[in-house]
Amino acid sequence: MKKFFAAILGVMLMLTTTADAKSIRTPEGNMPRVQWAVVESTAGTMSQMVEMGARILAPTTARETGTYALYGVIERDNPNLMRLLEFYASDEAYRIHSTSPAFQQYRAERLPILAGLKLLPVNAIALEQKSRGVGTVVQTRDFEIAPVDLAKFQQLISAEAVRVVREDSVVMGAFVTAEQPRPNFLHTMIIFSDAAAAQKYFASDAYKAFRRQVEPLIRVEQVIDYQPTEILLSEKF
């Protein structure tokens, strides 16, 4: 499973650089097309689906210049559910990826064990990651924010994403997205080097100060933890 994620999630990124951290952008300096994919397998078959991706999809995906990254993880409490945060250069790049012969083969082969699939188009609010490294611990959070508080919340959480990736050596990436139809529903992903790194971040004074600022703005929050994985951060020059 780790080899699959190292291959398919290590697809090169087109990024702009600041010190040891990067903001994911297209060559024109724009935010890429971003979406979440939630894939559910029939009971006990997620490993088969992962193997299919490694065998069929990963080799061609790595050669697709417009496919920047697919960051995927399997839920800790539901091993039949995988979430992927996907980055593409444009709508056309996504079309090329999703209509490729390899993807069509993967789609056909996984169909007998596919229990559910949800694609969630989102707008990127903050996309920050290290220049290089490997993450092994991932957490995502879902937020519902009152529309009147949305601008303030987005400002605070974007600033935290930038700060933590640039200042904390153990945080590999921090990504903030908002649903396109419902911008006050936000989804985040944070990637840590290891479990100790995650504990260090959540216990830090800086994180506690951030939480004091945002908690009054949050209507609903859901935290999702994931199985240990291996996400390789890479770049394309």
C-alpha cells in the first residue's frame, strides 16, 4: 500500500517557492483546480482497489503534466473509505486524466468492488507544503462556518496554514478548501512527518492561540484521522 501512495501521490507538483515552503500554483500563478474524491470499497477490499491503482493508474498519472498531485489516505476508523485531495493544472488537465485509457481501465476493474464514490469540487483557499519530504500522519477537518463569519475564518485559517508550513519543520503540508456550492463548508488536510510531529503541533502555544481565535466562529467541526501512510512531496522544475 505504501508503494502505491509513494507512486501515485508523488506525482510532481508545479509550485512557486518561498524558502523551504511552497504555495501550490499553476505556471501562470493561479490556484490549480482542486477537488476531493471519497472512494468507498466493499467490505475488506480496499487493498485490492489500492493495488489496481498502483498497477494501472500510477504509471500514466506520473506522466500527465497537468496532474499535479493526488494525496490519498484511508480512514483509521473505516478502512473501506479512502479520501483523496486532487490537484490539476486546469479543467482540461482533469479531463485528460479522467478520460485516459488507463483511468477507464481502472474504473472498469474497480467497479465490482466499488461501494460508493463522491466527487466534491472545491475552491482552494490555502495550499501550502514543504519543498520536499515525506509525511506519514494525516488529519482532515470539516468545518461549517456562519456566512457572516466566513471571511474572518478564512483569513485566520489561511494565515495559520502559511505560518505552520514555513515555521514548523515537522509539518509537511496544510491545505484549506471551500465547497463551491457552499463556501461556508470548508475542508482541510494537514500532513505531518510522524505522530510525534502531530502531537507537538497540537500542543504548541501557536496552535492554541489560533484555536482561541477560530473556535467562536465554528458552527460544526468534524475531525478525521487516518491510517499511517507515506506521502512523498515532490516537485517538477
